[in-house]
Amino acid sequence: MPKRSRRIIEFGDFQTPLELARDVCSALYRFEIQPASILEPTCGTGAFVQAALETFPTLQVAIGYDVNDVYVQQARQRVSSLDVKDVNVSIRQGNFFEIDWTQVLAELPDPILIVGNPPWVTNAKLGSIGETSNVPQKANVDQLRGIEAITGRSNFDISEWMLRQNLQWLAPRSGTLAVLCKTTVARKVLKYAWKENLGIQEAKIFRVDALHYFGAAVDACLLVIRLHPSSTTAECHVFPSLQSKHPETVWGWRDRRVVSNTHAYDRWKHLISDEFQGWRSGIKHDAANVLELVQINGRFVNGFGIEVDVEESVVFPLLKGSDLISQSVPHRWLIVPQKAVGEDTRRLQQHFPKTWQYLLQYASLLDRRKSAVYRGRPRFAIFGVGAYSFAPWKVGIAGFSKQLQFVPIAPVDRKPVMLDDTSYFFPCASQEESTVLLRLLHSLPAQELFSALIFWDAKRPITANVLNSLDLLAVAREVGNDLDSIHLLLQRARSKSHSFQLPLF
């Protein structure tokens, strides 16, 4: 790996252009941020330190730190050319994870402004290049459990950990945190501050064009949190740009969750319920070349281009999330070796010997699947399969979709359609049930409530948790829909058997 590329990964090394640093400081000054001191814990070449010295006439102390000695020298040269005789300026070398920040903070008069652009990198990415020194000590800080921790939700951005530390420094005092970060990180930091009652006096987000400034195709923003021990607000105004004077929407902390539109949430929150879990994710298998097939001249062919001879009883039409977004018909097929999670796959050897022999042929690949969900499971197991998977009709939506477009999914050749694990679906017994469900999901109350719960900048905006939060019966009452049909649909969703006819395999 080239040295520059490795440094970008290891340190999230996206240096802030002076133009952007100046725009950030101008926006802060416009909203009456008047610090007596600034601290930039990862100052790089010093663009933010320079912009702050140029912008804030109230400054008495300015301190910047960076782990890179070359950057430290460049930052010192940058500020040495400025006329700042009345400000105590210090640029120091140090590793964020080794510095005694209590001592550093003791040098700073209130109000404090912590400003900057912390590294845009995750602990998983650092681990992928074998880097362990430039990371915080690992801990499951959000107490994730079970599948959430196993499948990656415990992965975190290094900047998120740093910003939590910043807020803890400021919480007992009067000060402001103003940092560039990914918008997903900003939301997590806000959630942490609200959940911990850190005393947010004011919160703002200004959207930033990261592709223009950094060449990075990510949703980025300037996160501004003003803290005061005796203050609290449960809202964050979101502005479309650093130059904007009026917010485009208001995020908020409602019922111990972050919402993307407080007005819509407050209007429709009576439609929220957690009584049942009707929405399911599709099948996870991590073996596309082996288990996913296409048909060529009436023959099944796997991802290696090899013809496959298996019993048709274990092969089902498949839709991926991308297919749901484009509303395509199934053009792939999936080998489904189990009817339920944990079911013994050795039965295939007796009842479906061709399928068993095919799986044995690729056993070395299947046995090497990395996800922890397969540990302790039967050989060739899949995940996210159950009676609900074999519902003849479904209503589905892609987790990566950027709009609330729900899709009816009909059986193909009398076989239920399977979905992959980038998708979510609600099982239905008939076309009529799917039609009633679609009418509810596309109603104004449901669409507005979902929009208040969804953050479109997220990697996977739509989740089962969001979908399952909607009380379909309450929506049916709201829009005057068929209550009997909805009662039946919900009863089936609550049932473990789901009353669906399972395939004979």
C-alpha cells in the first residue's frame, strides 16, 4: 500500500482547506460564538487555527495538537506569519490517545471552542491494515448485544469516540464543540449527548460538500454543540449549507430516540408501537457464487459459470435489494438448504442427494464464511430463514433505498420469492392482504412518520426497527381502512408458524 494511501486510512488524513476553515469560523461568528480560547486536538497543518485567529477578536489562548511532526512544523509556520500578539498561541506534537487532556483544559479560559476536523476512519478499517496504536481502547460503549454486536453495529468511527471525549471535557464548563464530520457521526454524537444529559444549550448542523472540499463521496457536515451546565434543549437545527441563515429541518430527541423531523414526529407519534415484529430481513448466506444461480437455456448456472444439477424443490426465485429499487422481476434463484434457522442440514443427504453433493463440492468455501452468525450452526447453514420466508405474497423494500417505495412481491411459478439480507419484507397470505398493507404503508400518516424516523444519509436508511415501529392497526383507524384484514394480518405476523404452507423439503 502506498505510504500516502496508508496515512489517509490510518489517520483519516483529509486536511481542511483554509477556505473551508474560514467559512466554518464565519458561520460560528455569525451565530454569536465568541470564545476566549480555542483547542484543536488534531490540528493538521493548522488551517482551523489560522481561521480562528483571523475571525474571533475575543481570543486569548489558541492551542493545537497533531501526531504528525511535519504537520506541526507547517502549522507553526502558518501561525507565525499572523499578527496575534495578544493571543497565546501554541502548536504541539502529541497523540490524542496519550495526551493528558485534563491538564491541557486547565490552561484554557471559558468560554472554550473545540474546533477541527477529526479523522474520518473506523476502528474496523484500521484493523484491516493492522494498525492498533492509533485507536482508543476497545469497549462496547453502547452495550450492543447479540446479533447487533456480532454483525458489525459495534463498529465505530474514531472521530465519534474523540467527539464523545470532547463533550465530556466541556460538559462541566461553558463551551462549544464545532467539528467537521460525517453526518452519521454527528447524529450518533448528538444521541450520546442527549442520552447522557450533557447540557446542550444549542445544537446546529450545517451540511458540507465533502466531494468538493475533500474528494470524498460522503454526507458530511459541521456539527456545532454549545454546552452549558444549566441548559438543555432537545432539538438540533439543520442548515443546508454554511452560508444558510434558516434551517431546512429540525432533528430532535424524542422518546429516547433521535428523529429527523420533530414536527412530523410530534404529529404522528401516536402511531408508534412495539407490540409485534412483523417485518423481517431477507436471507443471509455470504456465498453468492455457490448458492445464487441463474438460468441459461433452462439449466441452472452458479456464479463460477458452472452448470448446477440440484433438486428444484430447494431452489427458489430471488430478489435483491437492488431489484426492489428498480422494481425488477426475479432473474436469480437461490438454493435454500433450511426451512428454519438451526435446522439440521444433514437431512438433505437422504432426501435431496444432488443438492447435498453440490454443497459438499463447495464445502471449503462454505466452511470459510467469516460471519460469526454461522458459528455453532449446522454445516451449510443460512441465516434469516423461517416460516415467514415461504409466505406466498410479500411486501418488500430495500434497506439501501432512498425513498419510501414499498413493492408487492408475487409468487413465481407457484414458488414464494426469497429476498436477500439487504431487504426487508412483510409476509402476506394473499394478494388481497398485500394490497391492503401497501395502501396503509403509502398513506400520508405512515409516510410522514417513517420520514421522521429515517435519516437518508445513513448507509442503510431503512431498517427493521424503523418498519416495525409503525402500528398498522392505528394507521388503519387513522385512514379508515379495512380493520378486519389488518387484524388478520397482524395475528399472522405475531404467530410463529405464520400459517404458511412450507415447501416439501
